[in-house]
Amino acid sequence: MKENASINGNKNNSDIVKGISTAIALLTGSFYLYINPDFFGYQLVTNIIGAIIGVIGVLGFIIEAGKMNENLKPYIRELGALFLIIVIIIVLNIIFSNVIINAIIFILFLTCVYAMSNFVINVSILISNEKRTFKKVLIKSPIVILNSLIFVLTVMQILQIINILE
């Protein structure tokens, strides 16, 4: 019976690793398209494809990271909500750009800064409260760093699409 649970546990871990690897591959592809904007012949097409695979990569990573640790699930959901708010901000800025909408966008931006700060602080507290072993620190530190880099990369890709960032 224990062997069966162990096999299922390893299969679950293997699925998580495959999911995270897929997300990293998509984000790497998005980054490559970001640094090579004429890859598909047209910058607009390359930017759109890069943004789409970047968004899929971020969402995939959020989903797979949520499966890793039960204690992280509420914070991963918070990160997902933060990502959704950022997408709403960008869509509002692209479609409607006037003083009233910009005021709403600014309030949403402040909400995003609050949510990101809350996420980083809560995850830091969670990590510091657990018994620190080299293995745990080695596993969790790259996850926090990768989440931050994924967030920055996706925002940069979206800013490039709307011609704010060259």
C-alpha cells in the first residue's frame, strides 16, 4: 500500500515538474521573441505571439506552483488575481485612454502594488516560519525569484505591445 502511495506521490511530483518545465519553456520563448521582435517578419505579430505564450506560461506556472505546497495556495491565488488585474489595466489603457479611465487605471495600479507587496511579504513570512533546511531554501528561493522574473517579463512584453517600451 505504501509503495502505491509513493508511486502516486512521485507521479504527482513528476507532473508538477513537467508543468513547471512547460511554463518555463513558454516564458523562455516569450523572452526570445521579446529580444528578437522581427522573428515572424512583423513586430506586431511577434509581439502578440510572444505575449500570448508569455501569459500562458505565467498562468501555467501559477497553477503548477499552487500544486506544490498547500500553504502557498492562497498566495498563489493572490498572484493569479494580481496578474488578472494587470491584464485588465493594460486592456483598459489600450482601449480607453482618457482622464477618467487613467484615474481608474492608477487606482488599479496601486492595488497591484499592494497585492504584489502583500504576496512577497506573506511568502517571505511563510518561508521564514518553516524549519529552514538547506534543501527547503534551495527549493523555495528559485520559486520566489522565478515568480518575480515572470511578472517583470510579462509586464515588459505587454508594454512593448502597446508601444510604451521600445
